[in-house]
Amino acid sequence: MAEGSRYSSYYIKEQTSGVTPSSGTLKVFRATKSGLDIKVATLQSEEIRDDAEVADFRLGARHVEGTATGELSYETFDDLLGGALRGTFAGEALTASIERQSFTFIDYNADIPDFPYTIYRGCEVNSLAITVSAEAITSVEFGIVGRTMEQAATLPSGLSKGTRTTTSPMDGFSGKLTMGDVSVDVITEMAINIENGIEPRFVVGSKFSIKPSSKRRQISGTLTAYYEDNKLRSKFLNEQESDLTIDILDGTTGAGYRFSMPRIKITEAPRPIDGEGDIMLNMSYTGLLDQDEGYSIRITKLPPMSFTTDLTGNKTITKGQTLTLSVVVKGGEEPYTYVWKKGGVVIPEAKQATYTKSNAQEADAGQYVCEVTDSHGRTIPSTPCLVAVDPGE
């Protein structure tokens, strides 16, 4: 009997729609649930009979359709995010474009003895739904439309399973949201939805869909906010366009993504009153092409905080020399703040990337650490450095 605890999902980008690559490494789709399956039309005979019976019933044309859901984490779903935006990451940025991409998805049920693999080919990302909540892990759902499905006893020849990414899932309380370059701190929930209008195509002589059709990209979403003033509601009533940017982070290393929509319009903003509790503003928005920027949505990677220049484990200087310790950090979100500690005690005057102590004495020997914090509150400590002061005598 199959159980979800023995299920895993994989995917690989195709070079030709509907053709699984002959070699390569499958990426793990870190799923929380999956609704990906074959969708089969049904055909029933319309023959009229004097015995009032149905003469025949057939299974008809078929295609792949469903959703694959996971928890958003750094660099786990980058290929699929590219499929949703019809583009590829150029450096750290993925900009909405027109490059259609297809994938092979493979489900594996480890507790099924016969044909444990289900292979879906020619799959395109029809929709992307990002759900951000102040009290939850951020979820990502990919709506898939594909061409063919088969069951198999083994993986396709030439493919191997990759390892799972280990990046932490992102949450809704570690990042920030801005509209018009102004931080908005009353949002409790947010959704970003992309629809690509991908639909199967059927032709005479083929049981499965040929390459699906696609339509214009539609960007929409929702924002739920505490109703504390009319600034947001006025944007709706006055049909005022704005930009919308949200940083979604993992809360530990500062790794995440920035979703930028340079031109949105709020399409509704009701404020229902239900009892004596908080009144909430329930907004919907649509994303539009910004002629100046040349896109409707862009996703930018925010790399994890790390040291490009770290402290060494040990350092020796001679008494009377200048003690200099330096760190350089990348990732996260600038500006950074620096806290230097000696023996676990904060050095009040040390607030820069470089700590300098002139005319060092034996009392300056000890273990030094620099803790660096970015603007989102993520902190990483340097390697402890044990400083020795040689009396020089």
C-alpha cells in the first residue's frame, strides 16, 4: 500500500518538448503535496436503443495536468521559476520573457513493487502561485500542463537522481514589502499569481496532446492588510498605479528572492466588518507591463550572507604593534552592522568592518569574533580568532 512518506518527485529540463534528455541528473522537487496526473477525456456512445441501454464507453484524448506544491527555498526551484516566467536567470536576475520551456517530471513511489515510476513528459509551467503569510512558511505551487504519461519499472536510461537541496524554507516574517519605495508594515498575507494560458492541443491520429498552446502572461495577486488609514484604499479609488516589491527570505542566512513588479493596479479593496475585531482591507491587484523597465515581473536572487574575507583562527603580533582585524561580507541586504567581541564581551567602539587597536599590549590578547547583521536582522558570526601578543623581549 502506497504512502506519502515513501514518495519523492524529480524533474529535468527538456531540450525538445516531450523528449526526456538521454543523460543528465534529475533535480529533487521538495514536495509537500502533488496533484500531477493524467487527465483523460471520456467518450460515450450516443446510439439510441429500444432496450434503453448504453452501447459503449471509451477513454479518449489525454494530457498531463495538475499541481506540484512545495515550500519556497533558495535555488530549489530555479528552473521551474524560469519556466513560469518563460525566461532564465541571467546572473542573479530572472526577467519575464517569451522563452517557453518544458520539463520531464518523474514521480517515485518506493513502496510500489511494480512500475514505481510515473513519467510525465512535455510539461510546461502554466501557473505559479506564491503564498506569503506573516505566520507561516512561504508556499510555492506550480500548475503543470503536459503531453504524455507512462508508468515504468526503472528510471529512463541515462538519468540519475540528484541530491536534495538543503536550504531552509522561507517565511513571511523575515523579509519586507514596499510599494512606491515605501515600506508597508501592515500586510498580513500576500499572494503572487502568474497564469500563462497553456492548454493541450489534440489532433487526429494522436492519443496524447501535441505541444500545448500558450497565451498572454497574466499577473495578479492579493494583499490583506490591517485597515489603519486610507493610503492603500485611495490607490484603488484613485486608480493610482504603483510598484510592488517583496523580499522573501529564509530567516537564517538571509538567502531569498526579491519579487519586483514595477507597475500594478489595485483592482478591489473591500473592508468588510464582521464583529468587533480588527477590520481588514482585502485587496486584489493586477500586474502590467512597465514600458520603461520593459517587463511586468522580475525575480532577483538574494544570496545568503557569507564572509568573502573571514578572520583567521590564530594571529600573533608583537607588543606595541597595531592589531588589525578585518572582515568582508556579501549577500543579505545592506547596510550591514558590525559588532566586535573579545572573550564574548562587546567592544563598544568597534562598529566597522575593520577593528584596529594601536599600541597593542598583552592585555589585548584573547579570542575575537565579529558578528555581522544585515538590514533584515540576519546575523552571521566570523571565525573566532585567537590573538596572541608577543612581549618582544
